Amino acid sequence: MNGPWLLRGRDGSLSTYATRDEAVWCRAERQPSLHWTSARRVGGEQRVRAQLAVGQGPDGYAHLVAWRPTVRGEFGLVHSTHFRPHLSALDWVPIGHPNKKGDRTGLPAVAVDAEGRAHVFVRNQGGGVSMLAQKERGGWGPWHDLGGLGAHEELAAVTGHSGRIELYATTDDGLLRWSQEKPGEALVPDDALEARVRPGTLTALHNSKADGTALFFTDPEGMLHTWRPGGVPRPLLAAAGPGPVAALGCVVDGRACTLLAQRSASGRVVICVCPTEQGSVGLRWTESGPQLPAGSRVAVAEDAQGRVVAASLTEDGELRLARQKDGTGPALDTWQTV
């Protein structure tokens, strides 16, 4: 999974996306903060592989990208738009392969600009990064090779200030970044940043409450770092478990903060609140909820009332939620299976 799989739609209802049994499944609140629907298959009957990218535009629509088998030993990417989680999503539409044809080349990433156009990114067979974007009047443009030789499989795409798309990748030597100077323009590379990054730990967050993009990653020794373009990486605290953290920009006790969540090595969800633009002294993880099996995912979002919601999803599809308690602070209420 790449991207925020727990989303809040235009009507305030939350929805989740997951891959299972060669398909993508969606669940949604029937009304904000009320009962949930059962899982429904997304995109029609085509078989897709368990490598899903999710992005959401300012219109609240979800854009989904996955690999599907084409002929023996070859795959192509497909795209679907889900306008409202209570309705059926559009059928999967083939959008091609960064090298015209071949095997899967990496985990795709997707970001949506201010006009609602999806931008799809994936590593190509040459070890660089390729991009495909929707046209203003419908359809898709051609694939573009953005460079980035030596990029690892996992990418992080985010929509930043004024709808500008930003893309991040890791290499053996550090971090790569591409960005748009203006919405709708081509993505151009920035100078590479030397950093020690454990592959598969990248998370990008545009925090509108703090007006900026922050990147989170773990180094080979297990220390979680944050980096804002134009600055230097800053260590936060030891990562609680493997893989990337889930991140959410929120306001806690009147201060702009970033809330981080992760499945810890012990199997429980852990939460940490980092005040924006402040040091890491005193940061710590707080455990919450029951133990989860290996492979479980963790996500965070805000509900229709502006409360923080944490979610966990097991590989067999069991969904649990906990909402922020009434009053001050980020403490979560009792976890519920939905």
C-alpha cells in the first residue's frame, strides 16, 4: 500500500481501501461517525496485484492505481476513480507501462493536483522514475522519464502548497526530490540530499495547518528523522517498528502538530505528537489498542468533527478504529472493531 488508505470524503464520511484476494476492497461510514458498510469490490472484476497506490484530490475523490496481469509474465498499470465511497467506483482503466511492456517495476505512487488530475509515478526498468498524468480535458498524456537513476522501489508523492505536486525517492546515497514550480508544470529535480535512509520507510506529508511538506524516514540504525526541503534532516525518536509511519497534520491544544502512528515491534499501535518547528526533546511513543498480527497497517485521519481517528487493518480485512477523546490532548478512546 502506498498513500493514505484511510480517507475523509466530501460529505465527511471516512472510508478505507485494502487489497485482498487479487482485488481492491472499500469500506465506508454510512454517515459520518456512524455504522460502516461491509467491504465492496472496487474497479470491477479485473484481477489486480497487492500493490495499491491511493491519492485524494481537493475535491475529495479517491484515485487508485494498481498492477494487473496482461499476458504471461507481464503486467500493466490500471487506474480507477472513486467519487463517493457509497457509490461504485469507475472500472479499472489501463494506463500502460513505463517501459511499454514487461514485469512489474515497483510500487506505484499517485498524487492529485488542484485541478483534480492524477499524477502516477513508478520506478522503471532502468532504475529511474517515470511519470504519467491525466490531461485537462480527459485521457492520459505520455509517459515521461524523470531520471533518478538508482531509485529504490518505494516512492512518496504529495500535493503541496497551491496544488503543486512533489515526489520523493530514496537511493543508496540519500534522498531525491522533484517538484513543480507552478501547478500544471513539469516536475523538475532538486539537488539530491545525502542521507542514510532505510528503504521502505518514506512518508511525505503536506501539513496545511503548518503550510509545508515534511518527509519522514528511518535510518539504518532505527532512528526516525524528519526533513523539510531547504533544511537538514532532524532526528525525532527511535522508530517503534519497521516500515513507514502514518502522519497527520492536526491542531492539539491550539498548536499546529504532526501526529505519527506506527505498528510497534510489540504489535500494538503507538502514537506520538510532534509540535511543528520544535525540537525532539521529550518525544515518546504512547501505546494504544490490542496487539496486531504482523503485516497489519496503521493509518490516521480526521473525522467530520475534526477528531483524530486511528485505524488498524489486518491482512485478512479486520478493521479497528479509535477516535480522539473529548477534551484536550490527542488521547484515543477505546478501540472498536467495525
